[in-house]
Amino acid sequence: MPSSLLAAALAAMPAAAADTFVFFGTTRSPDPGRGFSVAHFDTATGVLTKPVFLLEAAAPSFFVIHPDGRHLYTANSINTFQDQPVGAVSAYAIDPATARLTLLNQQPSGGAGPAYVSLDATGRYLFVANYQSGNIAAFALKPDGSLGERTAFSQHTGSSVNPQRQTHAYAHSILPDPTNRFVLAADLGLDKVFVYRFNQKDGSLRPNDPPFAKVAPGSGPRHLAFHPSGRFLYVIEEMASTVTVFAWDSARGVLTELQTVSALPEGYQGVSACAEIQVHPSGKFLYATNRGHDSLAVFGVDAGTGRLSLIEHVPTQGRMPRNFAFDPTAHWLLVTNHGSDNALVFGIDQTTGRLTPKGTPVPVPLPYCERFLPVRAGRR
């Protein structure tokens, strides 16, 4: 969209919904409109406006916003980049006043089908998990926010029990621990959560001792979430539709399994697969998406043990919910339904964790990932 038209479209959004920008990305192709779009979100009322298209991008499947609020980094889930059998990672500058994105640069991700990116606590390194190739990598970030040289690479090897989906490694996510001394990677193909020691000085990664923890064979670990206390790690298993709770020893980088629970209702017999998992900033609740059952599973978290207890399952009012995000106040949850081109806002009961839909689903073309951009002083 030309900048003049984008400015007009953003200006036409209701003024009451000017608290926060929300970015949306998509991976579906070859439909037009692939890339990024943006909407306004009112943190007081929970009102989400209809997004407007920002710019084209190649399969921005999963992206993160830098803590400075001025840079966005995405995994481009493609299998060929610069005539090589790899995907890409891209860096964008954000204009915090208008939400415009400007591409800074791109780098080969180190493997095909990158599916996840994250930042270290210093904001100086980007991590990427390359799903199709089953490897992970790290990149230094330059002072201007662009992507610098690759500082680490690790290829996972092996297989697991499912003959269709676990014939080799499929690195699905990568996340630093709260101390920023370790980096963990969930590999769906191997039923393992790898643990690496991270050097903040040079961005290197080396296997920890022990180098991984296992989940049940055939489970397919997908995404990871740490408890705010830093004492527990939660792993969502895509294929088994389960969540496994681990105790996390941040001194030694050791995971100890505590509990595994189903993310689906008891007795459910349909086809479903889990996608995203996040712990509420309060640490009292955990949320997970079910694709197929098309719901959000809501769990209570025991502060002392980290163990989960089911609270409820809430329909997402759409098909195939993938990712979701908490707004900056943590009073609202926004989920995207990838299979039905819409997004829905839920109010979060801060005492019980229960979810209440806010209005009806908002049309969002080809939604996959979503991220909130907090307002900065003087933007209005």
C-alpha cells in the first residue's frame, strides 16, 4: 500500500482505539496480501479495529518485536532463498508513530522452513529454529537493528516413533531461559527439548550436559514457555495434544519432568493438534490453543509446584487457532484463527483466569502470528 494511502487508512481508524498497534502476519500463498497488516487495539475496552495491509513479505510465519519497540524480526518460512535450499530471517524498522515497517535486511536462516524466532535478554542476538531442516542458529544484531553475522549453528539428528512425521529432526521453537545463560529448543521430530549454554559475549551456543530432556515418544514438542518465576518450563506437544511441566534448574540447565496433562477435554475423540502455549504474566494461569477442537485450554498454575489444573476450554469462534498474545495490560488475550481468516479478543478474569469473548471475531486476512506494540509518549 502506498504510504499516503496507509496513512489515510490508519488515520481513519477510530480514535478511541489508539492505545496500541497490533501487527499481524501470514504464511499462506500464493494469495495476494501476504505479509504484514496492522490494527489498533484499545486496552481500556478491548476493541480491535479491522487491520489494514502494510507491506508484502514472504511467509512471515512467526515474528517478535524488539523491547525497544522500533524493530521487528521475522522467520520467513520458505524453503528457497537466494537460490539456496534455506529459508530466511528478516529485520524491519518500525515507525512507532505510524506503525510503518521498513525492511532493513535479510539473512539466510541456515535451514529450510524457519518456524520460530526469539531474542536474547540483552536484545543483541536473534535465535531461529529451522523446522524442515531440523537445526537452529543465532545471529548478532547490529546497532541499527539490522541482522549481522551468524554466531551459532547446531544440526539436530535422529528420529522418533511416528513414521509419517518423525523420520528426522524438526526444530520447531527456540527460547532463551530467564537467566539468559541457556537456550532451549523443542524438536518435534525427535521428541526432545535441547538445552544449550549461551555465551552473551560472542553469541555462541554449545550443548549443555545433559544436552536434552525427552518427552513421551510420539508427542511432538512444539513450543515452550517459562513461568515468570523461572522455576518451571511448559512444553506443548503438537501431536499428542498435551502439555508437559518441567522443573528448571537454572544453575545447571537441567529439566526434570513433573507432570503431563491433556490440552483437550476428557473423552474428546476428534482430530486435533496443539499450537501455542503461554503463561500469563501473573504466573497464575496457562493458556494453549487446540487446532481441530478449535479452542483455548485454560489451566491454573500452582505457584509452589508449577503443576497444572484444568479450568476450562473456550471456543475460539473460528477454525485452526494458532498463535495468541496478551495485550500490554495482560487483561486481554488476542487469538488468530488461521483457518477462518479472523481474530477474537477475550477478556481475562484476573482472579480465575477464565476467558470472556469481547464482541465478535474481527476479519483478518490470512492470520498467523500477532504482536502488540505499546504506545510511546508523544505518538498521538
